[in-house]
Amino acid sequence: MIVHKQGDWLAAKVGDELVMMSAEKGNYIGLSEVGARIWELIETPQELDALCTRLQDEYDGVTPEVCRAEVESFLNELVKHGAIALDPPPLTGGLHGRDSYDA
């Protein structure tokens, strides 16, 4: 799954937190330190697995299962607010990146 930002969200750091606003949607969101870090990391679209691996490297003591569950829950909230989109990974193999099928 590819995670990428969308919309017109403005963000400002307030201490360890991040406050975000969408003028288009009229929404405000406050992100914790970890949420702010995720927002920074998805400045460039990221694979969900790579995002979780990076967070596990940066935050000691979190298991892969807990990290993935927490990140997915957080990302789903951002999807509800229209701040990000979750896209399937590109197909691999076959001609021009498409799977080939026998007719």
C-alpha cells in the first residue's frame, strides 16, 4: 500500500505536535509527536511497510505488529479527513508493468 498526501493541508509545528488545517475542507487536526513524524515521512509517497520499518528503527520498544496496527489506524483517520490517500502498490512483472494473462 502506498501512502501519499493529498489536498491543501497547511501544517505548523507547535512544540512536539503538529497542527494542520485544510481551508478547502474547513478541518483542523492536531497530531502527536509520532503523528507529526509520520506526516514528515510521507512528504514523499511511502510504502506502508517501509514507513513502519522506519518508525520501528526510530522508536525503540515497539513490535512490528503493534507498529503496523497503530500506523494503519492513524492513516485511516487521515483518510477520513481527506489528508492522505492509500493506493495499492504498482503491479510488477509482465509487459509494461502489467501481469500477463493467457487468453
